[in-house]
Amino acid sequence: LFAIFAFATCGGYSGELRLSVDCANKSESDLSIDIAFAYPFRLHQVNFEAPTCEGKRRETLALIGDFSSSAEFFVTIAVFAFLYSLAATVVYIFFQNKYRENNRGPLIDFIVTVVFSFLWLVSSSAWAKGLSDVKVATDPDEVLLLMSACKQQSNKCLPVRSPVMSSLNTSVVFGYLNFILWAGNIWFVFKETGWHSSGQRHAADTMEKQPSGYNQGGYNQDSYGPAGGYNQPGSYGQVGEYGQSQSYGQSGPTSFANQI
């Protein structure tokens, strides 16, 4: 729906401005000069006639600028985004099993979502710049400067009506809203891929292996356990050579004392 609003408000636009040229000789004046333009905003092809205030001679002029590239790029992205969204909705509802088969569907969906997010940002920014240029090129005060009659102080040139640009402003807003929607959808599509599930499994396996390896290590085995060399009644605990030599350990100080 947001994609439809984006390309409809831009691709279906048509505007008009009206000017008046009041010559010193009233019979040569033209108080209603209508200039109509529309998508794709090839303004240099929009021609109109204006009086020269020099007899009955009239001049043919054209608006300045060609802004079709940014406008058509924006509309093209919106149309393809709408078609892909429609196709994805059908797949989600009716072909869920094939979508999850071999994890190929989620991966393709993830890549396309990232690409469309980037294209929405680029096209919306380009069209926002193009729209500002269209507003300048269709400003009645700027168009009056193109007329030779308006360069003479004896003639009065006035803007009568400016074009309404509200729908074009709305198209830019919908463009950035589409970028936010598609960029936010990246996370939800990523959760459907195998990358997210494999990352969770790897984290779970790591948490399970750490305590098991620590508890089963050398610290809890025989070396320090009840059956270990230090705790077992081994050579130091039993009555061995060193155990029997207690007489030697006691006789040393006793004999030394008797000698003294």
C-alpha cells in the first residue's frame, strides 16, 4: 500500500501555473497565460506563448530543466517494490513449505529486502532533490524572467496562480516511509534465514560446553580428588621409609641436646 501511494502521488501528477502580462498597450496584453506540466517533468519540452508587447508578435518559450531521471527512478522502484511485495505475500500464504525448503527462499528474500531498502533511500533522496528543482523551475516569478516583455519597466508582469505541489511532497514522504518499512523488515526476514538459527545453535553449544569441560577437567579428577596422589595414603601417608625414619627425625635433636 505504501508503494502504491508513492508511485501514484508522483506518477499521476499534473500541475499548472498562470501568469499575466499587462503591456503598456492594453491591446497587446495577455492576462491569462496558462502553463501546464506533468510527470515525468521534462520541463524543457513544455512550451508556451507570451506576448512581446511589441505589436501583435508573440514569442514561444519553454521552461527550464529536465528532472525526468530522478522522478522515473523513484516511480520505477515503487512499482517493482509493489510487485515484489505482492509476489512475496502470495508465497508467504500459499507456498510456505517451498519458501523454507533448503533455506533458499529466506536467503533470497533477505537479499532482496536489503537491496530494496537501499534503493528506497537513494531514490527518495534523489527525488527530493529533483522536486526542489522542479519547484524552482515552475516558480511563476522565475518563469516571468524568461519573457522579454517583463524586462521592460513599462509592462507589468504578475503571477496569477502557482502550481500545487502537495501531492509531490506526499510522494517524498511516502518514499522515506517505504525506506523505514523495508529497513525494519530486514530483521524479521533475517530471523527466517539459517544464519540466525545457526548463530543461536552455536551460542547454545558454547554455553553447554564451557561448564562441562571445566567440571570434567583435571581439577576434579584423580590428581586432586579423593583417589589422587595427594589425598591417597601414598608414600607420604603410609608408614614407609620416611614414616619409619621418625626415630631419625626425633633422635637428631635429642642427641644434639645430650651432647650439649
